[in-house]
Amino acid sequence: MDSMSGNNFDLSPELLDEIQSNIEEIIKSFPIAECNKIDVIKKINFMYSHTRYMSVTDPLTGLYNRRHYENTIEREFLRAQRYKSDLSIALLDIDFFKKINDTYGHLCGDYVLREIAYLTLENFRKTDMVFRYGGEEIVIILTETPLEKALIPIERLRKTIEKNPFYYDGNNIKITASIGIEAFNENILTPDEMLNNADKALYIAKEQGRNRVITSSAL
């Protein structure tokens, strides 16, 4: 499987925004024809868009990366605090992922990660955000969604993964996932606490036999 730290882009989106803005101002000051300036700026903007995409995306799965998760959950958590709005978070872990890598190889593990990333994106709204948090862990942020409503698409995703045919190198591989869910409430003081509660619920799911969804109400 790929190295998460080795493939992360080093420049933050905020720094890239600043660089792009400065470059445009520099180009505008050049003593060249206006049409040439516009052409150069278009090319720079295209390269900038690609570079910014790389800075927030996991290269293996195409999901948002951990850095982008941290920026996003901070913003959404503060919004939920301020406006008393609903916010749920789910932490998914592929069951027995190490065994998959050990049995079929790391390329198979990469294939499974990409397939589950695709299935996850297919099961959620465009307003929900999906991140590869690390290794085989995926985080889903469900905005404007209370716990009981978050449970519906999360359980649907679990069933989708369980029923999905995973074929690799002639092998039919059975894949399941365990998921923990937490929702914002006034007793939660930080985004880290929210994720930690989802992680505790995930641990209970694994303790109870895996391939299930557990909410924070079980804590």
C-alpha cells in the first residue's frame, strides 16, 4: 500500500492561494501585449487548479486527504457550535485489512481501498465529505445531519460493501467494514473529541464481531 506521508502535497491550500494571487499581479505588470498576459494567466490558473487539487486529495483513492479533513472539520464544528446546527461524523475501518494485504498482496489492498472509496462516494450526498484519514480508515462528515439520519446512509454503505463483489487476480474476496458514528452536541468541546467518540464506537463494533455500525449512544 502507498505511503500516506510520502504522497501528501507539502504546500497548504492557503499558501497556494496566496502564491497564485501574487503571480497574477506580477504577470499583469509585465510590459507585454494584453492578450499575451491573458494567455499566460489562463495557463497559470490551470496549473494552479491542478496543484491545489493535489494538495487536498489522496492520490490512491481520490478522496480528500487528512490535511483537508482537519481543516474541514474545524470549520464545520465551529459552525455547528455557533448556529446549533446538526453535524455527524462517521469513522469506517475495513475489517481484517492486514490479512487482505498479507494474503493477496499490497496491490490487492490498494484495489480494495479504491473500490471502497468509490462505493462510499456513491452512497452520500454532494454536501457530505469523504476523506481517507489514514491507512484503511475513511472519515465521512455529514453536514446538517443528526445522528438518527446519519445512520441511514451509513448502514446502507455497510450493506453495499458487504454485498459488493471484490475480484482481484482471479480471487473473489469477501470484504466488510465496521463503522462508528458520533454527532455534535453541546457537551462535545472540540472536533478531536467528536472523532475520538466515533473511534470508540468503531472499537465497540469490532469487539462485537465487526461488519456493523455502532453509534456513540452505545458508549
